Amino acid sequence: MTEEKRVLFLRGPRGVVLRPPNKKTDLAQCVRAMNDPDVTQYLRRYLPMGEAEEEKWFDGLAERRNDIVLAIETPEGRFIGTTSLFGIDWKNRLATFGVVIFEQEFRERGFGADATMALFDYGFNRLNLHKVCSSVFAFNERSRRLHAALGMTQEGVRRKENFFNGEYHDELIFGVFREEWEPAWRRYRERVAAEKK
């Protein structure tokens, strides 16, 4: 897709693009991802998702005033996942974030980190959020590393909260304030700038 025809809401320092989801172009891939055990093992979703249900989700996005959901594209324009700030509490300036990269070939390549850094920049510096929260299944090492890179602090544990593959697993609770995230944001941009030299 040519750059001038591309929808772009945010761009990460490494060039990842965040844009509004598009039912026409993204629906089939979302249905596949939300039925892929390799994806859903890290989500609360565990029931099959049909196309009608996913269409309903897309159709309801415009009414969700406390959720900001964005599609993640590679710099070349390939749709690879989603990220969001949801359950936004406008009075207390709090939000919860989530990110999912659909396919293995795009994981561990920095796309999720770039998307999340851009999302946090938007949340803290455009929406004036005070704090962003999240939770992670304890066995999700990749997500735990991302949370550390974002400057997030583990604030608690919900013990044996989630049942997966025949076992109960802890859920780790994280949070970060703007002033805690800013040094991580600065280091991230410096590292990306150094890589581009």
C-alpha cells in the first residue's frame, strides 16, 4: 500500500503503524487469531469465535468511549495484531493496556514493543493519563519482559487465577505512572536512534 493511501493514527520510533481497525480488511485475520490456541493461551478468551461474533465486536467499537483499540501494522503495511487502552477512567486518568501479535513470525522482533511505546506516548502525553495498568499470566515470559521494558512495576499477584493446560496459574498485576515510564521511553528512543546510525 502506498504511504499516501495508508491510514495512520500513530507511528512508533521503529516505524510500526497504529491505525483504527478496519472490518473489511482485518476481520478474517482477527477470526483466525482469536481461534488460534497459540494466541489465545495468553488471553482470557477460551471459547471459539465465529465471524458473526467478531463482526459484532468490530461494529461496537465506535460506541466504546472508554476503549481505544488500534490495529498494528509493520512499516511495510502488513496487519499483524492489535493494541489497546481500555476501561479508561477519565476522572482518575487510569487505563489498562493490552497487546497481541497474531503470528509467531512477527513475535520477538520488536513490533509489540514499538506499538506499545507509541500507545503509551499517546496515553500519557496526549490523553494525560496518570497511570497505565495491566496483568500477565505468570507463564508468559515474553509479556513479562515487555512490561519490564515499559518501566512497569509488579504491584500484586492473583494466585492461581487462571486455568490453562490442566493447571492453575498466577496472574501478575502491573502498573506504571507517567514519571516511571518516561525514562524507559527516553532509553527506547535513544536505542532506536543508535540502531539507525
